[in-house]
Amino acid sequence: MTAVNRIKIKFIGWALMFQVFLLVIQFILGILINLFAPTMNTSLPLTPMGFMMMAAFSFPDIMAHMVIGIIIGIISVIIVASSFFTGRYSLIALAFANGLMTLISGVTGIYFLLGYMQNNFLSLIMAIGFIGVISTDFGMVHLLSGVPPNETGLENNYINILNNRYAKGEISKEEYDKMKDEMER
């Protein structure tokens, strides 16, 4: 694996870890908001957007939840863009799924707030999206931790075969050294 590929993979790995960290904070904030947010006064003559702005600026935990959601969305876009540079189709597919789940969670979260935080179906969709994002994050970490498909390690396999042939006495020391030198070039 080249040094550039290692840097790309480390960058994606750090982005994934940061995204998971923010998702944990997002989850905790969401639970706190659902449990302890005061009952919203829906009798105010506010449009849904006006209500959303009032809720966001009146309750700092809701504002933090929204800002973290935006940051998670930006990180998802960065992960999708970075995955293209690896050339690994499975990673690109998981990154797209991650971005889609993030988008679904974010959009349903906005509609949940616009609906005066009363629609439990939207809350369920947010939870499904959250589980999807976490699942794709772990899937990408699993892909990144393994041997890249483009780098199958054939050189190591050839050296192992060469070592086995030498150990069995099938080739001489001179032949072994010559073949090993050719492989290392």
C-alpha cells in the first residue's frame, strides 16, 4: 500500500471516528430534548418555520442539536468525496449509504421540529437513520481495517512460496537468493 493510500485511509478513518463521536453527542442531546423539552405552545400564531426559529433560539440544547446535525452532514459529504479517491467500490457504496442515512435523519429532524415536535413517526425515521449511519460507519471501519482489495499482497505470497520451496529443499541457496532479489526489485 502506498503512503498516499495510507494517508487517504487514515483521513477517512479519522472522519468516521469524529462522525461517530458527534453522533453519540447528537443521540444524547436528542434524548434530553425529547425527555425534558418543555411542551411547545402551539397556540402561538407562528408559522412552522417561525416556530422552528423560536424553538431553536429559545432552547440552547435544540440549537446545539441542529448545529451538530449540520456538522455531521458536512462530515458525511467529506466522507463520500474522500471515498472516491480510494477507488474501492464497496467503500464508495457504504459512504453513499452513510450520506443518504444522514440526509434522511436530518430532513426528518427538521420536519419533526416544524411539526411542533409532535409526530412520533418522524422520530422513528430519525432513529432508523441514526442506526443506519452508525451501521455504515462501522462497515466502513471494517473495510478500512482489512487488506485493500487492490493490494492483495501477492509479493508476500510469492516470498512465502519461495521460503517454503527453499525449506523443502526444492531449490538451492543460490536459486533462493536470486529469486528473492528479483522479487524485491
